[in-house]
Amino acid sequence: MTVSRIWIAAAALLLAPACSSRPAGGTETAARAETIPLVIRTAKGERKFNIEIARTQEDHERGLMFRKSLPENGGMIFPMIPARMATFWMKNTEIPLDMIFIRPDGTIARIEAETIPYSLEPVQSGEPVSAVLEIGGGKAEALGIAAGDRVIWDDPKD
């Protein structure tokens, strides 16, 4: 192989990742590493989930972007310490989600159902919340989850 062909091959290898539509290091497998159990106590009984925790600012920014699906009882929780007004959007999020805004006492403040994939329209908590839970779009209604229900989860790193 000539020197020029070696340089062309090396340049192609270096540029290939830059052409990806996904952020570097943002594979679905890597983003799903840690899950914990979460329960929502509804008027019709307990609803159990196995959710991911968005711990870092980077996790909060990436959220469920680029996911093609969620496990049946999967989702992601975004802890907010201290409690504050929260605003989310669906940029680069390919699947509809239900956003569940959780007060500091663990009760659900409100639910934004069936958010629209890729929408840049802000979704606001309406009051200070200590966490936001994202689950599959339409799941809250299907499971009878409503404002006032209690969300219970333990962060093993607390």
C-alpha cells in the first residue's frame, strides 16, 4: 500500500464517527446501565417499574434521546435536588412519553401525557418538583396513574 493510500484510509477511519447522527458515546446500551425499582401507588393498586436514573447534568440533557423503544415497565427518573420548577422538551426523542412531575412529598403534581416526539415545545412542571419520571406514552392512563398518586423509589446512592 502506498503512503497516500494509508493516509486516506486513516482519515476515513477518523472521520467516520463524526458522520454519525448519534452523539459520541451515546449508545442505547451504555445509557441503560443502571436501573432501580420504582412503585406508583394508584387508586387501583401498585404499578411497578424498573427505571434508569439520570444522575448527572449530562444524563439530564440526554435523557431518553435517540431511543427507539422502552422496556414494557421501563422509564427514566430525573432527580432534582433541591426541588425546583422543571422544564423538559422532546428534542431528539423518537418515542412518545408520559412525563410525570413528582412533588417533594412523593405525590404526583401533574402528568403531561403522550408528548410529541422531536417537539421543541417546553413542557413545564407548573410547580416546584423533586423529580420527573418519564415512561412510555399512554402508559399512565392505561395503568390508572393520576395526579395525587404516590411515587416510591429509593436511590441506592443516597
